[in-house]
Amino acid sequence: MYVAVKGGERAIDNAHDWLADERRGPRDIAELSIAQIRHQLALAVNRVMAEGSLYDPDLAALAIKQARGDLIEAIFLIRAYRTTLPRIGHSHPVDTGAMACDRRISATFKDLPGGQVLGPTFDYTHRLLDFKLLAEGPTAEAGNSGATQGMPAPAPMPRVSDFLNRDGLIQDEQPGPQTPPDMTRQPMEYPADRPLRLQALSRGDEGFVLGMAYSTQRGYGRNHPFVGELRIGSVAVEMDIPELGFAVEIGEITLTECETVNQFTGSKTEPAQFTRGYGLVFGQTERKAISMALVDRALRWEELGEDNMGAPAQDAEFVLSHADNIQATGFLEHIKLPHYVDFQSELELVRKLRAEASTPLSEAAE
Amino acid sequence: MTNAPTAETAPPNAERQAWMALLAKCPAQHLADLAAPLSATHPHSWLRPPEVGGVMVRGRAGGTGAAFNLGEMTVTRCSLQLGCGTVGHAYVQGRDKTHATHAALIDALMQTAHAATVRATVLAPLQAAAETARAQRASRAATTKVDFFTMVRGED
């Protein structure tokens, strides 16, 4: 049992003042602006939005600044803020097929309609430190706008799974309930259906979801994934406006979507077919989206009639109840807070046990 | 509702949907610059002052299957009424109350006799800017289009 303590207000205030001072750092170094964080640490901002489960780049940048770059602390701040927002409504499901893609690649088809577009990627860099960035000086001119003149308008980019599906080579996606379950409104329940699992994975910790996905690649629930398609870009968000009686686009968000093409199911009555895993995450977050797709696929073992190999990534309750870094860090970090009364009782118990253990003979002799 | 009757056979509200979408997605500062003169000459009263809330964004499994809740986004909404009684609404991504106010004002004015002027002075420049930004990004992406060649694995 946890028993609260009180006191220490002055020390706590002083500690927080010091924290603010350390956050600011030496005054002869320019202070970071929210705009700088938003635009120059954009991938950190994206991670905070994805795992904070709130799309607002300015707030995510603010949280990163306030948290001194501790992203889990920043995600905590966003989650706390999120709970204060009245829920205005929900959007129509976004149409990722109509995404304005910055990046769109397929590892399964070389010449796919719409083409392979690399976008601003770390792929094919040499991972050598660029010391030019260390030298503070005039930065390169923005953009290569000259090179973009006269480029043809982008071709439509149909989904890879759509043209695979034309030949029936990949399983159809099944429609689900009109109103999907919402883990921010009802406590998690197991067994969790796929919409609930996708919600939990999309806001899950990137490191945890990556580790789980990696475990499937190493053999713990192997499902032979190919990245059928990875796309990053912006989609419009549309919602029904109750006072108008029709739907309106209320904004535009950047998403990363990954569809994996996995090994087959089939039976005596049905021919072999590829199966799917799916990842969809706020922002440019492709490691997370690919990880999510692998874990989604591993968790589908039951509906696809596969064996439960006892792999961690096949255990929905294990995966989903440990994927949330705010729940995890809340429970983990609380053990550093004062537990004096709690510990006192344990201390007394140990002393008593030891006392009993050292006196049995004398007691027996009486 | 004071929707101006139109002779068009396009789906009802299509025009209004288009301008509301444009107003929601445009940069707040650009809209402020264009709408400021109108805001001074067209006083309004609030039916619902700007309020910030969250909208749950949904996706679909596999892009086409069962809907699921992806995560929330911040949205600001408001409703206002012009002196003539016309009502304007705004639902705008983010937490910028000024952006929402301007969007609702333009929504209202677009339903009045000022529509043609507002379209020319506010919507057209916003539309042009949005198209330019989109085209620039798309052509930048197009410069990174790649053709992969599969190497032949020769044994002899």
C-alpha cells in the first residue's frame, strides 16, 4: 500500500527552478524557438505526435522544449494536455490512396504505376557524420527550385495491394464495425479486435514496437514480410459538421503508411493467397510504420488459421499492454517516489523473520 | 441556414465545402492578411466563440478495410453572425482562434452579396497559393523518382 508523504515544498520549488535554469542552459547560447524545433527537429516532433496520439506540431515542439529533449517526457506532456480537450467529433477514415506523396516506394515491384519516389530519406546515405553541419556558417540556399521547373505533373499512385488484388493474389480487407472501439474512451479489453490493436500499436512506443517486429524477423512468430508499399505524404481530414449537415475538410495531416505482403494462407477449398500487415502512423515515421505492420501481421495469427507458436509478438495481451510508454514509465518511475511506510513494514517483517530464525532452539528448549 | 440558392446542378453544398476546406487548410497568416480589411468593415456577433477541441482521426486497416481510431488532432471551431443575420461556421485544424474567426467570417460573407468580391480578394489568392505549394512539393518529390535495375546474376 502506498502512503503519501508531505513537506519539502521549498526544496521542490528550488529543484524546479534549477530545472528551468538547466533547460535554458548557458545564457550566451541562443535560446531554441518552437519554430526551430518544429522545423529542424521535425522527426522528433513527429514521434511525439504519434505516441502522444495528438496531431499538433507546435504543441509537440513545445513539449520537446519543455522536456529538454526527453521524448517520453514530452509525450507525457502531450497525453496530459490531450485529456483536457473536449472531443469535438471524429473524422471520416482518411483516404491514404489519395495521399499527396512525398515518398512512395515498393520493395516488391520495381516498375509500379506512379513510380518509386524516394523523397527526403536517410536511405542510401553513408551514415558518416557530416562535419559541415558542425561548422556554423551560412547555410545552403533553400530548395533546388530550379531543378523542379518543367517536371511533369505527378502520376496517380494506386496502391500496390490493389493491383495485386486484381488477380486475387492477396487477401481482401474485411469491413469492420461502423464505430470502431476507442481505447481513449473505454478500458482495453481482451481479446482485442484488429481496429483496437491498430489504435494501440499506432500510439505505442517506437522502441517497443520495433523490438517486437524484430523478434518476428528473428523467428519468434515469423511471417515473411515484404514491404509491398511504403508511402509518406499528406492527406485531407474530413468530418461531418453537425450544424451544417454535410462533411467538410478541416485540415491536412502528414502520415506514414506501410503495407506488408506476407506469406500465404490457403486451404483445400481456397487457393493460396498473400496476406497483409498494416501500419499507419502520424508524421514521417517510417521505422515505426514498418514495425507496426509486422506486429499487426503477427497478431493476426488466429484469424489466418496459423499456429500459436507461443511467440511474444503473437500474444496480443502481452504486446498491447506493454506497448504504451506512458503507462510503462508511469508505473516504472513511481517506484522512485517515497515509499517509506511501505518499506518500513517490509523492514519490520524481515527483522521479525530473522529474529524467529535465530531463536528456534532456545524456544524449543522451553 | 442562409445558403444562397444556386442554379448549378452540382451536389448541394459542394461550393461551400470547397471554400470551407480551403479556409481550414490555408496558412493562418495568409488568411489574416487577406481578411483583415473585411473583418474591420463587417462586425459580427458570436453564436459560438472560438473553442479548441480534439477530433479523433480515423484510418482503415490496409487503407481500405475496417475503420480504426488513429489518434486525435487539435481543431478550433466557432460560429458567428453578421449584422444581416447570415451565419458563418469554421472548423479549422490547430489552436489558432484568429484563424477560425477569419474562416467563419469569410464563410458568412460568401453567402451574402459580397461573395464575388470575397472570392476574388480572399479565396482566389488562397487557392493559387495552395496550388503553387502543392505543385512545388510534388515536383520536388518527382526529382527523387528512381528507376531500379535488377542486376543479372551471371554464372558463366
